[in-house]
Amino acid sequence: MRALMSFALVMCASALLAGLQAPNKLSEQSLAALRNLQAAALQSDYALTQLTYLTDSIGPRLSGSPQNAAAVAYVAAELRKLGLEVRLEEVMVPHWVRGEERAELVAYPGQAGDAIQHLVVTALGGSVATPPTGITGEVVAVRDFDQLEKLGRERVAGKIVVFNEPFDEKMAQAGHAEDAYGAAVEYRHGGPIAAARLGATACLIRSVGGAVYRLPHTGGTSYEKGVPAIPAGALTAEDAALVERLSKRGAVRLHLVLTPQTLPDVVGHNVIGDLKGSERPDEVVVVSGHLDSWDLATGAIDDAGGVALAMEAAHLVRQLGLQPKRTIRVVAWAAEEPGLLGARRYASEYSADLARHAGAIEADLGVAHPVGFEIGGAPSIAEVLAPVSAVLQRSGAGLTRTVELAGSDIIALGIAGVPTFAPVQDSRRYFDYHHTPADTLDKVDPAELRENAAVVSVLAYGLASLPELLPHTPRPRPAWMQ
């Protein structure tokens, strides 16, 4: 009897150990569903239809604007049509309104009489205004923060600082566009603070982007407590270079008019739509994009495309009659551009549930040709998802790479340990259009949009179908989020 009991205990222990060591593999039925999803995505125009309406019909969707509110209502209605359980999560968002924008060189070396030169300028998001009639001042043109600091307050106070730090196009063309952007965008965030500390009356930066077609590039700027807030704008690359060249020959005076308004905060919304899981409805796969855009254009690649891809994932699952084990949650994030506000609200609201989030996906780097997806999380995740990559390889998107944190709005989830994912795309041209008046529907290739829909849909359903949750590994908070 004792021997039988010992044998039974050994067998139970072996079974338990085998269960603990069992690979987290997708079933053949799930893999067949992934192949069907991919095929359907490559033929579907649902995402293009949604993207077209968001951009052409609703238009720019600046946080706090009537167009943003219209986009919230539209996406919520479309998700309800798909049979999702939809709710709107309130988020207080800024309401900044762009005003008049004008920059003119009124005195400069070689000037013909009193002729002026008109520059192309746009206010940076959140900028304070000049007086209605503008300000006129001598220009101090510099390349970087070190050069500005060396000039000192005596040579900067009372003047207009122009930073002419170029975007590294060669780096972008070599496949490192995000790194090139990260280096240049420091001047958009920190330029006005550095200039104001030395007594400048305004700060203009060189537009942060690739193509030099006299396109101004907007985006949020920053102010610091205890440092005067000064008007901040972006000149086109050509005009910033012109100012620097002229400044090397002699004194340059510039007249600047920027009249934005910062109105009281308003209530915005995350749009959340749940396609309930059949077996583990309390475990969630987030698939998302951010609904707000800057106001210079219609935000096709930043980021109506990402929202349309998330909607397409739910549409295809419904169209094929699939039953995900876990809940697939479509999220159209609020107020990404002014500081990931919708994402921060979600991370706080669902903090107790994040251990049951199977993963989070966001497309926020355009919708150009995808070559795979990046993984923010444990290196072992790539091995688990190798069968998903194999399916996507059939459309040239089988690459995986592990990073610290993927996506933008889902960074807060990644910090909490949730595995995060984003398509790896051809981003060489993305920063030519991002945050400019050229971010419009015509920049989207419908075939490449469908390729991205295949990546997002297959990945979302794969995460929803795994037998077990992927490992959750909390990651450090990036310095810029401190």
C-alpha cells in the first residue's frame, strides 16, 4: 500500500513538473486561424475605409477640438456595429488652439532697401503667444545647446534664439529614423527652456524631419517651472539654414507673430471596445492606435492609420467567425500628442488588472511596408511567438526583434510588465511627413496598409490564443517620462 502511494505521488509530481515545463504552443486550429486572418487582411479594405473617413471627412483631430470629439463618437459607433462592448473612458485633455503664424526677416546683411523676407513658421504645440502685433528682435543663431551656453546671458538676453540642428537624414535612410528623430526632437522640447534661461524673448527651432520641401514640423514643446515661458515655433529646414547663414555675415532682425491660445482643459475620451474572450475573458490583448493628431494636416500616418488597423483586427475576427480565447480590446487612445494622457489614465485605471493583460499592440510609426514586429519584454517571447512569425513571413513580415519598450501609448503598460508589441516598418520616409501639413491620406499605400493589418490582426489573435500568459517583466521608466 505504501509503495502504491509512493508511486502515485511520484506520478503526480512528474505530471505537475511536465505541466510546468509544457511549451506555450499554439494549437494547429489556432495556427490555421492565423493563416486565414492573414489571407483575409491582405484582401480587406475595411481599414482603408475607416482611415479615409477619419482623415477626409473628420479631418485634423487636435486634442480638445470638436473634430476629436467627432472622431470619438465615430469610432465608438463603428465598434458597436462590430458587436464589441464599447465604453468611453474620460480623460481631461488640454485645449490649445493655433492662431496667426508669421515670421519675417526685417533687417539682414545685403538687404535691398526695406525689402523683407517671409519665412515659413509654425507654433509648437502648447506654445505661449507673442503680443497680437508680434515681437521684433535680433536673432542669435546656434546649432546646439552647448553653443548657446557658451554665448551666455549677456549675448542672448532680449534676443530671438534660432536652433539650426539638422535632422540626420543619412541615419534615417540607413534604417534608424527613430534615432535620428530622437536626437533632433530634444531641441523641440528643451530649446525654449534653454533659451529662456538666458533671457531670450522667443525660440525657433529647425523643423524636426527629413524632407526639405519648406514644410514646417509642429509637435509639443515643454516649459519648466521657474523658467519664463517664451513663444516657441519651428522654421522650415531651409529657413533655419538661411537665418544661420545670414547671421554669420552680420546682424539679423526678425519679426515674429504667434498667437495661439491655451483654453481650459476639456473632457476627452479613450474609446475602448471589447471582443470578449470565449474561455478567459478576464485576460486581455490590447490592440490600439491614438486618435488625436496635430492640426496642420489630417493625421493619416500619425495616427489614424494605427486606429484603423486596430479596428480592422476586430473586424476580421468577426468576419471569419473566430472565437478568441482571451478578450481582444480595441483602444483608440486620447491625447497622445500632448503627453500620452489617455494611456496614463488607462494604466492608472486598470493597474490592478495589468497582470492579466496578455499583451498590448500599437502601430504609431506610420503604415509603410512592415517587415515584422518588435517585442518589448522578455527575450523568451520571440521563441514562443515563432509560429506567429512563420505565418507572417509569407507576406514578408516575419522579422522579430526584442526591445526595452515598444509603442508609444503602451509604454506605461510595458513599464508595469505587460509584453508590448509594434510593427517594424519601413520608416525611412515617415519623418518626411510626420507632424507636417503633408500628413494626408495620399501618403498611405493601400497595399501596405493591408500588410500592416495582417501583422496586427495575426499578432493580436495569436496572443489571444496562447495556452498561457507570456512572462511579465517590469521595465525601467524612460528618463523622459520621469
